[in-house]
Amino acid sequence: MGIVVQKYGGSSVADAAGIKRVAQRIVNTKKAGHQVVVVVSAMGDTTDELIDLANEVSPLPPARELDMLLTAGERMSMAVLAMAIHDLGHEARSFTGSQAGVITDAEHGKAKIIDVTPGRIQTAIDEGAIAIVAGFQGVSQTTKDITTLGRGGSDTTAVALAVALRADVCEIYSDVDGIFTADPRIEPHARKVPRISYEETLEMAAQGAKILHLRCVEYARRYDMPIHVRSSFSEKEGTWVVKAEDVAQEESMEAAIITGVAHDRSQAKITVVGVPDKPGEAAAIFRAVADAQINIDMIVQNVSAAATSLTDISFTLPSGEGQTAMTALDRLKAEVGFDGLQYDDSIGKVSIVGAGMSSSPGISARFFEALSEAGVNIEMISTSEIRVSVVVAESQVQDAVNAAHAAFDLGSDEIEAVVYGGTGR
Amino acid sequence: MGIVVQKYGGSSVADAAGIKRVAQRIVNTKKAGHQVVVVVSAMGDTTDELIDLANEVSPLPPARELDMLLTAGERMSMAVLAMAIHDLGHEARSFTGSQAGVITDAEHGKAKIIDVTPGRIQTAIDEGAIAIVAGFQGVSQTTKDITTLGRGGSDTTAVALAVALRADVCEIYSDVDGIFTADPRIEPHARKVPRISYEETLEMAAQGAKILHLRCVEYARRYDMPIHVRSSFSEKEGTWVVKAEDVAQEESMEAAIITGVAHDRSQAKITVVGVPDKPGEAAAIFRAVADAQINIDMIVQNVSAAATSLTDISFTLPSGEGQTAMTALDRLKAEVGFDGLQYDDSIGKVSIVGAGMSSSPGISARFFEALSEAGVNIEMISTSEIRVSVVVAESQVQDAVNAAHAAFDLGSDEIEAVVYGGTGR
């Protein structure tokens, strides 16, 4: 008899049929005795169409007005979803982000939530109605202008509302059944994980698994709000994202050391060749990259060759930022005195993630052996408390994932028939 | 150096090119030294598309949610219009009806404005920005829900804002050059009227001229706000709608007795045949029609034939409501004891309107003579202080308009090359 917050992504409400299907699911939850608050994204490709419209009129639309335009998308989906619920005989009231009390800073296009005051939502559900809230949007505390939250915004809206309403759970619906031990498109034995910790989910997401956005998981972790990741196309239980103690408790008999294998093909590698091996040179290089607003990920510096006192420095970055970084570094060539730059976007990153890793020695060794036996060459390595990542050639990503998955016995015998994709915005 | 409120209808902002054109016109007004507030309708067919979307999901969408959905239309047009103005180097800020302080009652789909508190608009223009306001929408004072104003809503928003901001003028833009002495599509000598009184405009609009909505003219008359009706496709002066004294003053040398000829093909006529001529029978008939929420316009009761004590009662009504009225009346047949019902939607109404009429005897006679000479048969007649209307066969509407136009010397020698159409919502 508690409050359930449900979030449906754009693919779940892409057309009238999808909206009716989702409406039925919401009504079922209500009938089961819950108070239901629904957060919804824009229908299907609406957001892209609105961006196209803006670009038709203006090459660089002002952020305030772009937010005003884009928020029309959720306004449409939430209103028609409320209509579909009415047709099933239940009262539903839609609310904009502003009406729902989602208060943000004034950073248009990437606003941060600074407070949630869901008085109208609480009233609506107390009066027996289902509340439908526009995801992705809020209102600036200072300017009172409409803002959008940027990538992962709707998931974050849902978690933030769940926290503010003291909901029992925040359910995030997409077209995927949950979080898997690996991407089922490249690992046929991938298995749905029943429970996973916030920390592991953050590592998986940061290492390229397209599951939940970092931001909403961080929010949920801070306030200990359980997230249930599940598919709007099936009735199956999905994956519960909860605090580490609750995962351990549940699986104490046979704790998995590794929870999953993540991979990411969206990175590129830049190598700065022949850098003089003296203090301050590496700092100058990374200062130039940072000044260009590039997010670098992994860094490797070779031992300098004794004869020349020259070293090579390699780092990875999102391939979309490659051109900017190369231009910034090229300007530095004479000043630092390196020999040249190499750019390679045919790389991939494969990571194993697991909370049990820190207490189990030899995990890295087992991972590297498995890669070696599969003929996969490791180009770079980085580690954290609960993760080991390697950079390999893009052509070897699938082999690497399969080898790691098998080496840590992650697979199920049956092959899951699911499509693994991203959640909506 | 005063405040100018401009309203652009959906046909003026139908696509990116239209939006850029309108943006340039707004910037020109700003450059001329005015503070500019713009009220905009949804782009082209957006509103119809949103209604289609609603109908796909729900046969009878709840009014609150339909308002939430439809208001997405102006949200889009106002945001992209603000973008286009930015690109011309001027600051523009868009505001929803709620943000602009358009406070209404809670009648979704046909809300009435009960207050306008344009604090944010005043601040925006005082800071040198152009304010863009969504037409057609407001926020309920009691429920805080988003409302729409119904037909003519955007025009009314513009006039109400102009009044609240103490603007110099409210300019209403459409694809028509102004108010004409008759519809130029059927009267090639129709002439643009330079000035017309609120009262004459109301009569013209009520008698079928598709110019301004009654509602916005009533609002302007109540607060004496001058309206300038003009085309967004040309730089020509349009028609000024002002108080009667100002029209008379201007044209005192040669006051036109008749301002224009309006016509309306959207009416139908119902005749109740053989009604017993005794007290209460007519009342019963019109009570039945009123109970069915039918708006009747003209009524004619024939003198009863002495031999039978039976009479015929005819009245006109919007043809869209004809079926409902016929059904309501048919139920009454036995009770009242009339012989039958006749339905005719091949009729038209032609009206002459002019403030000078009341002080000039013989106007009706001249009108009827002109119709007679043109071979037009009059079926019904009604008059007001400043109007004479006749019902004729639909096939004779054009002849009747031409005859009246010529009889009162309304024509210009040159034929205006304009398209005469309705304003947006």
C-alpha cells in the first residue's frame, strides 16, 4: 500500500498502441493497491523532431528557448497518457516538471535538481488519482524559467520524485528486461542479474553498459532509493539496484565475485610519441587537453628508452572529442617538443565489475589469462576497487567479452531472447 | 516609445520561413523605438495534429488533459520565434500563458480571463527584451491547472495583455490586409475600411464576416484598446478598430452610412409547420431547442391562416446543430401537435452594418429595393440598431452581397488583389 514511482522511456510510449499498453500497466499497479506516480519521456522521436525544428530556424538556438521547445515533448506524452488512463476508468492528472515541484538551477540544457517539492503530486495521489509527471524538466529556482535536465534526465526525475515522496521503489521501464552480466547481443549466454549494488551499477554504466544513467544511480545511492529496472513489454521481474549490504545478504551463500562484463566501443586512443622525459611535460599535455574540455579516461606512460630519454604517452577519450583534442595538442608540438601524434578510434574497452573483487585476490590475473588464451592483445589497463578495465582492438571486443564472461562463470545455460538497448533520455 | 502588442496567427508562422519573416517584422517594430510584446498561435496545422493524436488514444479525452496537450502547440511556436529573433541580434524571451500572468477560470477548453498580471512581461520589456507570449492559454486561479481559452483565444490574449500593459495599440496580424466592406472573394470591388467602430465590428463578426472574434472585440471595447487589423505579408496600413467617436471624428466630412456587407453561409433554417395558434406553443418549441443547447438566430412566425388557426414558425441556427435540433423537436410533435418539420440548409444570411444607419431613415427600404432589382427573394428579416439582415437562398448570396455593396456606394474603382480569410484561433 505504498507509493510506487514508474518511469517509462520514449520507446515504451512511441505511439498510440504503446501509450495504451503502458496505461494498462499503470492501472494494474494502481489496482494492486499502490499509489502510483508516473514519470514519462517524450514519445519516440519527438525530441529529435523538435531539435530539427529548432535547427531549421536557428543554427545555434539560445538554451533557454531550446528548453522551452523541448519540454513540449513530455507535455504531449503525459497528456495523452493521462487520457488513455481515463479511458480505462481511472483518474489521471498530468503535471509539468514545474507543477510537480522539480526545482533546478538555471543551467539550461543540463540543469541540476536542487529541490523537489511535490505538494501537488502528493495531493493528487491522496485524492486517489494517478499522477503523471513530465520527465527531463524542471523550473529554475532563481529565474523561474523552464529548464531541462540533460542526458538521463527522465530517470533522474523519477528517482528524485521517489525520494521526495518517500516511495517504496522507483521502477525504470524500457525495452530491456533488466541489467545483464554482459550485452546479450554479443554474449549469448548473458544472464539477467536479479540484484546489483549501486556501486557496481555505476561502474557498469561508466564502463559503457547502456543501462541506467550514472546520474540517477548516484541520486538513488545518496538517498538509498531502490530502483527496479524492468521491461514495459513483459511482466517479468527485472533487476533490483540496491545498497551493497542488501545484495550481499541475499546472495551470501554463494557470492558472485564478478557481477558483469561491460564494454564500450565509443572511445578513441591518442598517443603522443617521443615526449622528452622530464618534469612538467606530461602536465603541459594534459593541461592542453583539459582546457579543450575533453574528458580523458585511461592514461598509460611507457618507460622511457634509456638511449633517447624520450617516452610515449597514450590516453583514451570519447571518439567524438578526438578532433578537438588532436587540434589542441598539435598547437603544443613545438613548445613541448614531442615527435608526433597518433590517433586510433578502432579500439574498445572491456571491463569486469564486481563488489567481491576487493576481497578476492587473483581476479586480474584470471581476467588477463582468459584474454590471452582467447588471443586478445591488451593495449592498456586500468583498475578501481571493484573494476578491471582493458583496452583492446575493436575487432577483439566480442572475443574479450566472451572470454571474460566464461572465465568467471557468469553465463546461464539457456540463451536469453532479449534485445539489449539503451533507456530513453 | 510606447508598448505595442502584436498577435500573429498560425498561418503567419506556419513554417520556418514564416517564422523568420515574422521575426524580422517584430525586430523592425523594436528598432522603431517600441517596446514589443508578441502573442503567437500554434504553427499552421499543429493544433489539428494534436487533436488527431488525442483522438487516436481516446474517443473523448478529458478536458483538463486536452488543454495540457493543446498548449504544447504555442509552446513550440513561441520558442522557435524567440530563437529566430535571437538570430537577428535581439533578445527575446518566451513565456507560457501561466508565466505571462493570464489568469482564468477553470472551464477547460473555453476558459474566461479573469485577471492578467503581466509582471514578468513588464520586467522583460523593461530590460530591453522582446517578450513572446503563448496565445490561447492561461492558468486557472482556483485549480492552478493549465487552461485554454477556446475560439478566438489568441486574439483575446493579445487584447487582454495590451490592456494590462497599457499598450498604445494591439496589432492583430493574419493573411488579410484588414477589414473589408465585403468579402473580396465574392465582391471584387470590396474596399478596405480604414477605421471602424467596435460596435460595427461586432455586428460584422456576428453576421459571419471572418475578421476578428467577437470576444476580443468585446474585450477591446470594454477597455477602449485600439486594435489594428493588418497583414503579416505586407507593410500596408490595415484597419483600425476604435471607439465610435473616433471613427466619426475622422470621417465627419462624409460619414459613410453603411460600413460593410457581411454574409454567412453556415446557417440552416428549420420550419415547424402547422403549429396550433394558441398561447404557450411557441414557448414549448423554443424551450425544447434551448434545452438541446442550440443557439438560434432569427425567428419568423407567420400570421395564422384564419380558417385553420394554424401557424408556421421558422428559425435559423448553425447548420452543424441542425440534426440535434430536429431530433429534439421531433420528440415534441405529439405533445404540441404540429404537422411537421422542414429543414433547409441551402440558405445564406446577408447583412448591412453601419453606425450611421440609426440616424438615416430609409436604409432598409434601399436595401430591400436593391435586392428586389437583383431578383433576390427575401425569406426572413431581422434588424438591430446598426444592422439589417436578410435570409436568402444560398444560391443568391453573391447576388445579394453585390447588390447591397453597389446600392450603398461601398466599392472602390480598383479591384483589391487580396485573399480574404479568417484569422487564426
